[in-house]
Amino acid sequence: MEKTATLARELHTREMTLHMGPSHPAMHGTIRIFLELDGETVVSADVEIGYLHRAFEKTCENRTYHQAIIYTDRLNYVSPLINNFGYAMAVEKLFGVDVPERCKYIRVIMSEICRITDHLTNVGATAMELGAITAFLYMIKARETLWKLIEEAAGGRGVTPSYVRIGGVKDDLPVGFTDMALNAFKVVREVLQEVHGLLTKNRIFVDRTKGVGVITSEEALSYGITGPFLRSTGVDYDVRKAKPYMVYDKINFDIPVGTNGDNYDRYLVRMEEIQQSMRICEQALSNMPPGPVKVDDPRITFPCKKDVYTKMESLINHFKLFMDGHGIMPPKGEVYQAVEGANGELGFYVVSDGSGRPYRLRCRGPCFMIMSGLSRMIKGGMVADIVPTFGSVNMIGGECDR
Amino acid sequence: MYLDIIITLIKIAIVFGFVLNVAAILSWAERKQSAVMQDRIGANRADVLGFRIFGLFHPIADTIKMLTKEDWVPPAGDAFVHTMAPFLALFTALVVFAVIPFGDTLHIAGRDIPLQIADLNVGILFIVAFGGLGFYSVVLAGWSSENKYSLLGSLRAAAQLISYELALGLSIVGIVMVYGSIELDDIARAQGQYILGFIPYWGIIAQPLGFLLFFTAAVAETKRVPFDLPESESEIIGYFTEYSGMKFGAFWMGEFIEVVAVAGVVTALYFGGWQIPFVNNQGIFFPGLFTIPLPHVLIVLLQVAAFGLKVLFFCWFMLLVRWTLPRFRYDQLMAFGWKFMVPLALLNILVTGLFMYVF
């Protein structure tokens, strides 16, 4: 021991500074980590975000309530429909309207499909960052079948479907959607089985993920972390159970929790959440009542095109809803509406001054809180662990930087 | 005298042709293999006059692309070392084939032609030495690039080398003990014997544990998943971050040639080399029962073909491994090498020694 100490004194070493990102294959081009390295050990890490800042909130404050929908797509673009619904629910809360039952079921189904696509992408990407590219491509194959579903319903594929309308959804689900969804879930289950076989008990994978990127539940809570990340530490907080919205209170599902709060637990939690989301979808598909998918309220809902062309009242209504200075005008007030996004609690805080544009729109992106805890998680670890830990955050630039 | 040189040159041409072609086709096979495993179609776009032949033109297209790309040397780097490193990678990978026997001695027109380029009496040491030297290319490439990511890659390569070279060498000791020679030709010949009269006395049967250790260490030498730490494309991009054009291509080729070389060494040491079970230099035979005589040249050709097939099998197997497993971390890899492989290799030597003493 003494000898090593003398050696260390004689051999003058100093830490190496390394800029990881923004042009780095694993940093999405949207994040930079300033690293101080001692060999491969991370001495200090400074995480810099903001490369994808698009002034989402300010932009929305300068658009009508309806125009803001497409901006919400681009928050977490791996699960865009959850953002869509969260925003629409906030505005509906301002109006104090309740959307029809069928619409709620559709929103639940589409939210869960999006959650599956998000988790599939994330788990696959984590595996890929560890070198297991095959697992990633299996996941992408499964995601493709789900994106087909979203395309059938919304018209747009996974990234920008803009399926929601304030007061409902764009259209009812297409004919045969149930069968398509069940077939897609079959594919997803097969893929999950394969990925379980490839990774879950793979010694290399377990060694690389267990005990890596650990965060305790107290720390996670103090950072305001939610979602699978928090649940992997053992806290069973899930907005869907804690403050049920849509019809989540009528559906049976479990919240998987981990114990160690490491990358492996996050992997397991996400894998199990995919199963639970499919369970939710299957129940919702079988219990879905018939009926309208939009609320019948002329203040919010657009009249159907046929009526606009043939009926005076509908034409005026359409005009009022779309013209500048009119539009969808919620009463004065402020609301906060949270939904369980794929990464955690996704909140929309909307202040209305009674005009056609939000006075203030604030979005609580779950990634932001996790990213603030990232430097603590990677400090003291190895360079090789930065990438999988960062991967397990599922940092989406659009949602984090907004 | 001249004839000897010409014969040697012909052998070199054959071996070079085989190795380089297999390496080029491996670059295609890797893409196709991964595609098959991942439910994709894989490379199939390059065509010549509308013919695509399963994308087999891709290696050619890639080579043309890399030859015509800009050759960039980092201004802050060491241009000489930077240029030398890829050559070293190619050279060390190729030269291993000089000592691998690919067939029995051929008797033509009263001459005995050993089907091996150089019958060195230190064959195995030669292989181990050049395998180790191959890592210099990586270290030099990372050092001369003047890039921190490259440097990390080359340091990882050095760490990997010292963790695996020992286990690699120790696992071969078992083979040397069993066959009593370090000449690869002798070892290949000795694998033509039979245990109990009918089980081929191949290295894998004599040294099953040694085979597993050697193969693992040898895959580590090729620097491919799960041991692709020097590259780690998702973490540190790799020791060749600052390489472009054909210099990058040389590293790329070097990797595939190493795959072929490892397959060749594994075949020579553990899979009977060019031996075909129940075929000896008289013809097809079953010990103690019958013999079907075959012409000498045909037997030799069959043996060469058998060697080639075994090499291809191991190449394929390494692709399979590459697309199945995730990657080690570098401290885990060192721990695996020192705390697991080396003790097992020592145990293997001990058990082999005991067996040889008792029987």
C-alpha cells in the first residue's frame, strides 16, 4: 500500500477532460457531458442539456389552443399520443367538460400502445448500447407492428400522429382495429419472449447492468423523478393509480416495482410494464362502449365537414372556432393536469385569460428531472457505464429541452 | 531450387487468395448473417448490369468506395505511426497463416510438397507472438490519432491483451502436452489417430476445456463482440475514430482476416486440422473392418477442402456469437481473464498432466 502511494506521488498523473457529445453516437446530438476521467473512472461529470430547446412553451403561448396540439407531438416523440392526450385533458379541464366514455377508452388504448412503443425502443436501445444489436432490432420489429396500428387510427405513424382533438379524438377507431391490435400484441409477446431469452439471464448483460447507475428512492424522490425510473427504486408511484384519469380506475393492472434502482431493475420494470400495458389494452378493447368520440359542445368541437358546407349554424361555428381572435376560448382560470407519460409524470399547467391563446403553458417533462440526477449516477463509475445509464433515462431531447 | 521457390510462391498465392477472399466474403456474410438473425433482408443493393447475386458485389463496392475516399491524417497526430498502424494490423493477421498446415504432404512427380507455407519448428509460438503483436496496431493507431476516444480504445486494447494472452498461451500448453510437439504439422498429423480404435483423437476430444478456453481467448483476440472493447462503437467509437478511406478499410479487413486466422488456428489445433475422420492416406477406412482405396491426389484435395470447410464453420460460428451477445466492461473483462480463465487454464494443465502420468 505504501509502495503504491509513493509510486502515485512519483508518477505525476492528472485527470483527462473529455467532452462526450453532442456529436457522439449515444448522446442523440442533444446532450453534452463534461467528463473528468481518471483512466476509465469518472471523477466528475457535468451534464449539459438544452441542445434541442425549441421554446415549446413560448410557441404554444403564441398559438391557438388547437394549434398547440401538433407541438405536443414533438415532446416525447416516441410516445406522442400520451402528450397529445395530456394537453387535451388540461384544456378540457379548463372548460370543465367531460369527454364521452368511448373517447376515454380510445385514449387509454392509444396511450398504452404508445407506452409500449416507448418502452420497446428504450429497452432495445439500452441493449444496443451494450453491444447487443440483435435485441434492439427485434424490439424495432415489434414496434413496427404497433406503429401500423397508430397509423391505422391516426393517419400518421409513430412520431407525429396528432390524433387528439380538444374534446375528443380525431376519429373513431377503424373497423377491425381490435383484431389488428390483438395480432400486434401477439408479435410483441413473442419478441418479449425472445428478448427475455437473449438478455434477462445473460451473464454479460446482468453484469453490465446490475448495480450500475444506482439511485436510491429518497434521492429519486428528492430530484422529483417519476415513472419507471422511480418505480425501479421501489416506490410504486404511478399517476394512473395515484390520480386515475380517463378510465384507468375501471381497469385491472399492476404497477411493477424494482428494488435496487439500477439499470437492471429499470430494464425489468420496463419489460413488465409492456406486459401490463398490453393487459390494459386488451381489457379496454373488450369493454369499450359504443358511442360518440367527441364531446358535443359547440365551444370546443369542430362541426363535421358535411354540416359546414350545408348548414348555416355549422358554418358560423366553424368560422368562430378557426378565426383569429375567436377560436377555442376556455374560461379564465388555471389547471394542472398530469398523465403518466412513458418516462414519468407528464404535466401540463395551463393558464387561461379567456382569450384564444393560452396565457401561460408550462410542461413538466419527466426526463428533465431524471437528467438532473444523471451526473450523480454516473460519477464514480466507468466510462462504459455512462452510455447504458444514460440510455436507461430514456432521455428524449424534445421532452427534456422542450 | 528454383522449383522450390516457385512451389512456395504458389502455396503463398493459394493461401493468400483463400484468406483474403474469405475475409472479403465475411464482410458480406456478416451483414447477411446479422440480417437473417434480425429478420431483415441485408445487403442486396449493389448490382452489376442488373445482377445482384444476393448482394455479393457489396464487398467490391465497399472496397472501391474506401479506395476513393479521402485519406485524412489528423494534423496533431503522428503521420508516420498513423499510417503504419493499419499495415501492421493487416500484416500480423495475415502472417499467422504461414504456419497453418492445410493438407497432408502431396506426392507429385517424385516430390514431397508439404501443404504448409513454412513448417516452423516453433509454429505455436509464432502464432501467439503475432497474435500479440497485432495489438500493437491498435495501440499505435489510438496513440497516433491524438484523439481522446481513440486513446481510450487503445488503452482498452492493451488491457485486453494482457488479460487474454496468458490464458491463450496456457490453454495451448495442454495441446502441446497431449501431442508432444509445438509444430502445427505434427499436431495435425497426430490428430489422425483414434481412441479405442474409432474415436478421432482430435484436440477437442483430448482437450475439451482447453478448446473452450482457447476459443474464448481467441475471440477476444479478434476484438469482436463480446470483446470489442477497443471499438465499443456506442461508447468510445473506437481506436480508429480518426481513420478514413482505405486505412480504415485495412483495419476492417484486418478484423475479418483475424477471424479467418483464428478459425484456422482453432481448426489446426482442436478440430483435426486437415484430417477427415476415417480417411487416411490410403483411402476411406474403418479401423479393423475395411478400406476403400482412393487416389492420393483426391485424398489430399479432400483434406484441403475439409480444412477449408472447418475454417468456414468457425468463421460462421464467430459471426453467430458476435450478433448474439452484449459487450463486457473493461474491468469485468480483466477479472474474467485473470480470475477465471487463467486459473482454469492452469487447472487444465494440471489435469492433463495427471492423466498423462496415470495412463
